[in-house]
Amino acid sequence: MEGSVNYSFYIYDDYKMTINQSSTFICGDEELGLWNFNTVFLPVLYSLIFLLGMVGNSLMITVLLRRQRLLRITEIYLLHLALADLMLLFTFPFILVDKVNGWLFGNFLCKLIGLVTNFNLLCGSFLLACIGFDRYLAIVHAVPSMRCRRPKTVHLTCMLLWLVCFGLSMPTVVFLAVKEEYPNSSRLLCSDYNYEIHAHNWVLTKRVLDHIFFFFPLTIMSYCYTALIVTLCNSQKSKTKEGAIRLASLVTLVFCFCWFPYNITLVTRTMVDMRAIAFEECKSYGSLQVALEITKTLGLCHCCLNPFLYAFVGVEFRKELIRLLCEVGCGRVCLPFIRAHHYSRPSISDGVSTTSTTYI
């Protein structure tokens, strides 16, 4: 049975049509074996990510704003990163409803949610690269970088980054539209439908850009943290520096672990879309869809991990968090953390440099 190709918007593209070399046929959720996966498993995962991410990033923003006049350079980037993650998490309820019942929110919200999703994914990746580069400057080139590493400069850099990511996300608004999932279907999808073949070309172009916007920040992070580790290893050893090395390694590995599987799966999916790989039945395509959704969810978990990787490991941040929890009446909960705090040591997020402590 012939029909038109569907592309769904959320996070990245997804359509329900399988293509082989000789025919085009529609595979619905039941044929793909995705009904229970989309209506039960994915909503549970998204809900967990949403709750953990909201709590972690909200606490992170609250603590940073409480000491906004004393923020170090890295913490300014962290504040912008938490805002980007929080905005991304606000799209999750719409995605959850869409997974279960299709798109129910109209054309305007279709475009808006698609824009916010892509915009904040881009911002998150580039801000992570900025944090890595800032730490590289602070530790590897501590003295020469003091002039350029100023709070005002960092805020301007972040604002420029937001504008660039917004511009890169605008084509999403042009092509997104709400239409039937397939002919004579009552279920609606928010998808890249507008301008037909141009929308298809944009989907493929966007996937290439997605890979670039993953590997480019990953390259920057890998180089900067490798140089940072080498510098710290060549200096006098201390518990503080050993902790900084572990955190630098962890940050890069976690980012790679969360998003690398999705990018590899997406390359496979693109080869299917371009008919370089053909499936003869819906079951095979369904397995690829499950892999794509699981790896995408793994990538989205990164917005929950950011507060723990970058902020909660910092001594000064933990001090302020403990004070905040005590102020809201969680004194008994805070007591074990207060005791443990006396045995904690500074991390790289607190600034491991003896020559530029003021702005780290």
C-alpha cells in the first residue's frame, strides 16, 4: 500500500514508513511492535527524566542565583546550561501526550515546541564545550587568560551563543506542521511536512548538522580536558588535582556515553531513509525504531546528570545547597551532608588554579 512519508519532530526525526528497493509500505505501531513501547515504556522513562531533571536543574539555578554576585566564570556557564536544560524539560509533557495520543496541541505549539527542543539541545552541547574550553584556559593558560575571562565577557559570549543556536533552529519552524499520521487516520502528528521534498531534504540536512553539533563539542571537550589532565599530571600531585582529573575524565566520558549511541543509530536510520539499507518487513524496521528511541532517551538523560557532574560535586555549591535546604526546614536531612562536608575536597568546578582564583 502506497502513501506519503511521515517525519515526526520531537528531538529528531521519526517516521512510520518503511521503504525497500521495490515498494513503499506503511508500518503502523502495531505492525512495528511499538504500541506498548510508545505508550508505556517511553512515558515512564520520560517521566523519570523530567522529574529528576526538574529537581536537579531547579536546585542548581536557585543556588547559583542566591550567590549571583559571587559567581565564578564556570558557574556563569553552569547557570546558562541549567536554563537550557530546564527549557528542554518543559517540552517533555507535550512529547509524552504525543507519544500516547498523537499531537493534540495545534499548529502553533507544534512549531514552538519543535523550536524550543532543537534550540536547547544545541545550546546544551555548545555550553558544555564552552565549559571545557574555560577550564582549559583557567588551568593550562591561567595567567594569559585572566584578561579575557571576565564575567561580562562570559555573559556576552553566552548571549551570542543563544542567538546563534536560535538562528540554527529557525528552519524547524518553517517545515513543521500538523497532519494525519497516514491517509484517513484520526491520529495527528507534528512533523516536517511543509514544502514536501524540501522538508525531506531538510530532515536529512538536519541529521548531518546534528552529527556535526555532537562531534564538534565532543572534540573541543576531549582536547581541552586532555590538555588539562596532562597539565595537572605534570604539576605537583595533590588530592585536589587528582579529583579534578577524575572529574574532567568523567565529564567527557558521560557526554560521549549519552549521545554517541544515538548518533550511530541515527546514521543507520539515515542510510535506511536514503535506501542504502532496505528492510523487507516491518519487524526489522521496528527494531531500528526501538534502538533509536532508547538511545535518544539515553541522550536526554544527560540533562539530568549535568547538575550532579558540574555543580553538586563542588564544595562551595554543596555549602550553599545545604544552607538552602536547612532554611526550608530540612535540617535533619542536611545533617549527614554537613558531617560529610568536613571530609570533602575541592573539585575542578571550584577552580583548580593558584593564579586565577578570582575568576574561575
